[in-house]
Amino acid sequence: MAMDAEAMRAAVPPMEGRTIVAGIEGPAEIVRDRWGIPHIRAGSVGDAFFAQGFAHAQDRLWQMDAARRRAVGRYAEWAGPGAVAADALARRSGVEAASRRDLAAASAETCDMLAAYAAGVNAFADRGHLPAEYRLLGAEFEPWESWQSIAAMRQRGFLMGSIWFKLWRAAALRIVGPEQVTKLRYDDGGRDLLCIPPGVEADRWVATLANLAPALEALAALGGDDATGGGSNNWALAPERATTGRPILAGDPHRVFEIPSMYAQGHIACPEFDAIGLTVPGVPAFPHFAHNGSVAWCVTHAFMDIYDLFVERFRPGDDGAYQFRDAWLPTVRRIERIAVRGAAPVEITVVETHHGPVIAGDPASGAAVTLRSVQVAETDRSLDCLLPMLRARTVEDFFQSTREWGLIDHNLVAADTAGRIGHLVRAKVPRRPRVNGWLPVPGWTGAHEWQGMIPWEEMPRVFDPPGGAIVTANNRVVADDHPDYLTTDCHPPYRAARIAALLAGTERWAPEDMAAIHMDTASPNAALLRERILRLEPADAAARALRDRLAAWDGRMDGGSAAAAAYARIRRALTLLLVERSGLDGTRSNPLLQVPPPVLAANQLWWTLPNLLRADDAGLLGALDWDAALSEALAQAAADGTAADAEWAALHRPRFAHPLSAQFPEAAPLLDPPSLPVGGDNDCVLATGMICSAGFAAAYGAVARYVFDVGNWDGCRWAVFHGASGHPGSPHYADQNPDWTAGRMVPMLYDWSRIAAEASARTVLAPA
């Protein structure tokens, strides 16, 4: 159904007035500041979460609904055939059953919290003021249920991490061979910089052919013909490193620029707690970023390996039995029916072994790949952590409150008003052989089974380290000689090293100085590529002009820099040449890489290339050496039709696209919020990264930034990349983008007298 700007504005619900609702015990107020951020105050814990559910629904109801549908495999009902593959994966993974199971195991207070939150969501929806997206789709809202908050939380980090690297290497194996496949991992910058102990470097463990032999044998059974984006930063400074004498906690979660953003700013208070931070619409409390008046906390993705892929042997022509050790065991089978907008329903057969569901391959052929994931394999009680986190008063107590967290793995960094700082790897990680991290492993031998979970007490952590600074940026947490296997693939150490170097350069920092670190554009791979490019003597004038752009460049990916644009163009051309020369574009049709979202060779090799260049390893280039490859890439970049003096921001400007804008192109100008030009790149602290296969536009980046001046809670600041509202017709849909683009942050209002004095709107929820 077509909608104009006036209809979009009319779809924004009222944020002012007194509302009588069923399900609340006493009055609660939702006070909105000048940026539309909701500040909630209630007389009890239950009413606080009821009001949070109501406020989330006011701002983000369609987003919440989309998240629960994606989680359980019902998004194709809205999005059509293009969503069937992702829905099928969600159905195969059993997210709905796992979420219902987890609710049954949750504590009584968690169940009460989820029930109150769901009641608040439904109280808003019952008023009938649905977001514009429902009108576009001709859809209705189905009542929210408690287990769906668990599903919505599960969906936000679903299959995030190691599974894609294992599938990628398995698909590449038939093309490049086992000798080369061990090179197909993220760049380590020469040596990895560790999170724990802070500042220590170490070498990675690289699997040998002997180590990989069982996996290679297993993959042979499959037969057949021969994106990861994002990266988050956080850091903590001890009181002696701050001009205020108080800890500072700062950072920025990076994700793909999804509209609306995964995070919504919020504040909830009742007699038991008073907390403010980034909320996850569809989920109560503050899973990732917040403070409660005593402790502030934040996370980055820790890249723990929480998934294993098993090659299973099935009886040929029969998916009813699979081999394990010396026996044939029965599979579990079920039929799932996926409704599809504008098309006939699709039926899929789900086949499961004790390892998990088949996600790639055909069991009837005699072999297929199953997935065992911490996220669904065993009962999870992550949401049992949310209330204890709000009550914690010290870093130690806070870490203790998170011991049951397992839905996704985090570097959890915290600071408290007593002056302590700490870092804990918050994750459930299975004990199993280290070689499981490289490729799918044989499922029939029993040699690669999980041996329980690593106890919480043995997960890496550090308190108050020497030097008074903690930095995490998706880099390796601990050295690979750690007693337990934790990870194979992680992000390069560049961002962590740069943040650590910046912090070390000044003895004491002020909270307001943190924004400069957020916005740092130094790109460490620039010098590596520039040095090699400047040695070339191209005959073509355009290639010489592009090369010369790099001569006096300082290696900063500033938006106004033509040299930064030249560097990016050459690196992308070199990566695409590596894809072509290695033959790895042939992985595109491999069934292992059809698991959504697809894994593309260009995006993987973008991250592998610096290590190969640094080592002068041309093994994947065929008959070319690196100088010849660089010359060819320089010529291709010069001939791509872009002027040599084109500025980086012109190529790199992000496009914030609403999920429905492609489906309803006539509404796209209203659905898609504006975006201003940005600098940065994949390797900068300002990690506004491009996706190599898609071009130069910034596809992901800091969806939020924050600075906690721990103990001076009215001195904290934050910003999100578009705005607090998920309504395209709201004035708060994109009003923070100018501040976010410029590296500015807005006040994180905490004092209730100031909130009341500066209120732009107030909703009072009153019991019937």
C-alpha cells in the first residue's frame, strides 16, 4: 500500500498524555528528552519492565516483530521468496524450540520480568497505532509472548563468528589444496596483540596437514566438483589514568548499518535499580552496554569458537540413520512448512543427528554437514543474568552476575565507582580438540565430541592491570598456548594496537578526549601497500597519477583524502585479482557456502591479503609475483573510471537502507534515513568498513558510541548513527546522524530533576 510523507508522520504514535492500561500495578512515566530517548520511572520492578516493553513498542514495534520472525523462520511471510533460505536455516536450527525450552528453565524472577515486558508490548499494540510498515505490508501484529524475547536476543547474534570461516576453508579446499588452505584466515598483523595480558604479543597456532588429516578425510566424503563485517572497540582507564581521578569506560559497537539499528537508547528506574544504556528492542533490561549507578559495562565480540561443523556419514539413499563409532543411530526428522508472501509455501525436511541439524549437503548422498552450536544445543539461561546485572555494585559482583551468559560471546569490560576496572570473557565455550576450529571434522569417529563446557571460573579475565588500561577490539583474547582451545579466527590486532598506542601517548585522559579515539582514521595497512606501490614504474599516465597520490600520504583514511581513495581502489583491485588468480571465485557455487548469508571469496580474501603481501607469499597468485600483481591492480584501479583526485568520502558514503525499501521502492525515499559522508575503513579505529564484493560504500560501522565517566553519571555521553526512533515519520528517526558523523555525542541524561526540566514529551501509564 502506497504511503506519502504525511501518512508516515501519522503512523508515529503519540508520546504525550495519560494512558490507562491493563497489567500495570501502579503509575509509571515515560519521559522523553530532546532526542526522543525514553526515560522510564516506575514504582516496582514489574512495572518498570512493563513500561520498557510499552516504550520499545512505541518506538520499535515493527523492528521487534521482524526480529522474532527472523529468529523462528517466519520472515518470508513478509519479505517473500528472498527470505526463504534464511527462514529454512532458522527452522533447521530449532530456534523456537530452544527459546521455549530456555523459558521453561528460567528463574521465577526472569519469567516475571519477561511476562511484564510482554504485557507492556501488547498493551501498546492493543491501542491499534501500528507503525507504517504494517500498512505497507497489509499485516497485523500478533501478541508478544515471553519466550519471544529470548528468541529476539538469540537472533541478534545468531551464528555470528567461526561457522563462516570453517565453511569458507572447507569450500576453498578443493580449489587451492590443503597446503594453501591454512593461509585462509584473518590477517594477524605480523604478530597477534592479546587482550589478556594487556599489551602482550604472541604467534598463532597454525594447523599442519597432519593435524587436518581427519577433517580432510571427512570432507572427501562429501564428494562434488572441485562477510563478515563489523568490529567493535572498547577500552577502560583506571582512575590514575584519568584527569578526573575516576575510571573512564568508552567504546563503540560495530555492526552492519541495519535500519532501525539493533540498539535503542533507554533508561529505566524503580526503587530497586536506576540504569541507563543501549537496549535491544524486544528484550528487557541492558544486555550489552549500560551503567546502574555503581557499575558501567560494555562488550565487544570475543570471537570465541562456539560452533562446530561435523561431516556425517548416512546410509546412501537413506537419511534415517547415520554412523557414530561402530553403530548406526536413528536421525530425527521433521517437515517444516514455510509460508511465503506472494508465492506458494515451501516445505523443507529437517534431518538431525546428535550433533545437530544438517545445514549443507544431502544426507541421501551418503554425507552431509551438521552444525552443533552453543546457541541452541543446550539449555541457555542468559536472560537470567539481566536482573542481577542491574543489582551489581562492584566489577567482581557484576562479572559473577553474568556467569550463565551463553547466547553470544563477549569481551565484557566494566568499571565501578570504587575505581576498579576489569575484563571477562563472557561466554560458554565447549571443551574439544583445537583442530575443530579449522574445518568441518568427522562426526562418525567420536574423536571430536564436546567434553562439557569450560567452567566460568576458568574463562580469561583481568582486573586492574599494570598500566591502568584495558583494550579490546575483536583481537585475540589469549595466546594459543592457553590450556583450553578458545578460538581460531579473530579480527586483526590493528584497532587494538592503535587504541593502546594512543592511550599510552598521554598519561592522563579526560572523558571528553575519548571522541578523538573513536574517530581515529590511521590505517596500518596503508604503509604496507604504499611501500610496494611506490616501487612500481607504470607506463600508463593514469596509473602513475594514481600511484603518485600515495607518495606524501600520511596513511589516514580521512573523508577528504584523495590518497585514501586511491589506496582503497588499489587494494580492492588487488583483492579481486587474488580471487581470480587463486580460482577461489569457484567457491561461489559450492553447497557449503549456500548457508545464508553466502560467503564470498572477495570478502574473505580482503582480510587475508595483508598477511600474504607481508610474507611475500605468492602461492595463491598462480604464475604472478606480488610486484606483477600490484602493477596489474594499479592499472585496473586507474582504469575504473574514477578520477585520480576523487575524495574518499565520495566513494565511501554509506547508504542506510530500510529492509522494506527494496520491496516498496516508491516508499524508499521515506524509509531510508539520510546519511552524511564518512571517513575510516576496515582497519581503522573509525571502522566504517566496506564490503569488498559490493564496492566502496561504508556498509558497517559504529552503530553507537559512548563514554562513561564512572561515578559522574551526568558527565556521560553517547550517540547512535540514526536516531532513537524506528518510525520513518518521526523527527527522531535520523536526528543524531550529524552528531554521529562528526564524532560528537549528546548528553546521557541521568539525573531525574534534569530529565524532568528538559523533557520534550511525557507519557503516564496508569492502571485500569
